[in-house]
Amino acid sequence: MIEFLLQPWPWYFSGPMIAFVLFLLLWTGKSFGMSSNLRTLCAAMGAGKNLSFFQFDWKAQRWNLVVAAGAVLGGFIAANFLSTSTAVAISPATILQLNEMGILDAGQSYMPEKLFSLNAFGAVKSIFLLSLGGFFVGFGARYAGGCTSGHAISGLSNFQLPSLIAVIGFFVGGLIVNHFILPILL
Amino acid sequence: MRTLLYFSIGILFGITMFKSEAASWFRIYEMFQFNAFHMYGIIGSALFCGAIITFLLKKFKINSVVDGEPIVIPNKESGWKRYLFGGIFFGFGWAISGACPGPMFTVLGAGFLPIVVVIAAATLGTFCYGLLQKRLPH
């Protein structure tokens, strides 16, 4: 059992575990939607002074910030105490492709060093990519009214057509950038 | 007590995101290349189980375990523009940063500090949506 948990989790264990988290949040009277936290953060920092979108009782959303804080600790625990190796065994075809694009640690690490090692802080291009990506994620999630957890998991589980449209959008945008833009930007 | 409850759920979520490798930039890249089944298996099996859970909670009108209130799973507002356009923007960001709003926090805990740039930019992006909301097609 412990040996199993220390390995990277297979999809057929990971997926049901995500559904279990969805269950826990619904069963405790909440919902599964992580991008709402970004709106709550904006409201907590006073964005509601001028913008009606941020005028809501953000303190009622405190539970979700607590979930996010738990996710930080969960990441720490998983990386430091629940992993014998954190290398991600992506497919050989992907490794080859990334190597050609200059990502040489593909298949050997959890995150590309180019974007996520401390050196990234000193590299203009890395900071640019991280900012651009983050900005679109935050903007798009709120525009679409949810992200992967709110639409792809919660919404589709409840057979919501808007969520299907949003998920199609996620993939349209993702495929365009992945195939045509990333090879130039990376 | 409730804080502890949600904190524990968050820990479980964080561990799951890290160990499933859904928080790995490489897995997201690979997913958009259709080079592995892994991410599709995760999303598909999560959906399969999630649909059964959602169905049962609604069918048996289960009450919240915390306060006994009925569990309400609100329907999404109808329409398509905001979902499609917003979704596409989200997809741009997802493919570049390899992070969605849940895993971002996991990645931070795992010690990949440049993710703070992504989190800050995502918060700014959310703010800009609030700024432009009334001018965007919904």
C-alpha cells in the first residue's frame, strides 16, 4: 500500500480520488471550484471599492481559501514525504520533441527547469511566459465562470451544457497555443 | 473545527494533484500533444465517478453533513459566448503555464517558487476581468 502511494499515481486511482474530493466538498455543503479563490483574493485586497464584480461577502468564501492553503501543504507533503522520485515519465515522443525545443530535463523532473527553477526569476523570457500564462488562466477562468475543477469536473459531472462549451474552449485555446505558439515562445 | 475540515480536504486535494502529476507542466504539454492517455484517463475517470456521486446526492436529496442543510448544486447560467471565449483564453494560459488554479497552489507547496509569478498574474487577470466585465460579450 505505502509502496503504491509512493509511486506516481496511475490515472485510474487519481481520477476517483479527485471525484472523492468533489464528494467531500459537496457533502460538506460547498462546491469544487478553485479559481473562485482568485476572485476572493481580489475582493480581500479591496477590489470591491470600485468594481461591483468584487462586491460580495468574500469572508463567506474563506473556506475555499482554506482549501487552497491545504493544497499548498498537500503539495509540500507529496513532494517531500510521499515520493521516491518526482520525475514525470512522459512519453518518449514528447521527451524528444521537448528536447528539440530546448527543454532538456523532460522526462527527468517534475517541472521544466527553464520555467520553474530559481534561475527563472532572472530570465526575462521565463518571467514573461509565466506572467502571460497566469494572466490568461485568471482572466479566462473568470470570464468562463470556472476552471478545470468548476467546469471540467463539477459542471460536466452535473451534465451542464455551459461546462461542455467551456471545456471545448479550454482545448481549442490549449491546442492552438501548444501546437503553434509554444514552439515559438519556448 | 470547520477550518480544520476544509484544510484537510485541501491537503488531500494537494496530494492528489501532485501524485497524479496533473500539476506537472510536462503532463499538460503531453496532453495537448495527444501523446499519452494519462490526463484523459484522470479527467475521464474523475468525471465517471463524479457523475455517479452527483446523481446519487441529488436523487437521494442528501443533506450537508456539516449543517444538515440540503445540498444545492446550482446549474450554470445558460448562454455560450462567455463559456467559449472565456474557455479559449483559459486554454491559452493553461498550455503556457501548465497550471490551472488548483494545481498552482500544489506546485507552490512542492517548492517550485516561480509559480508565485503565475499566481500573481492569474489574480491580476481575474481583476482585469472584473474591470472589463460589462464590456465583454457574455
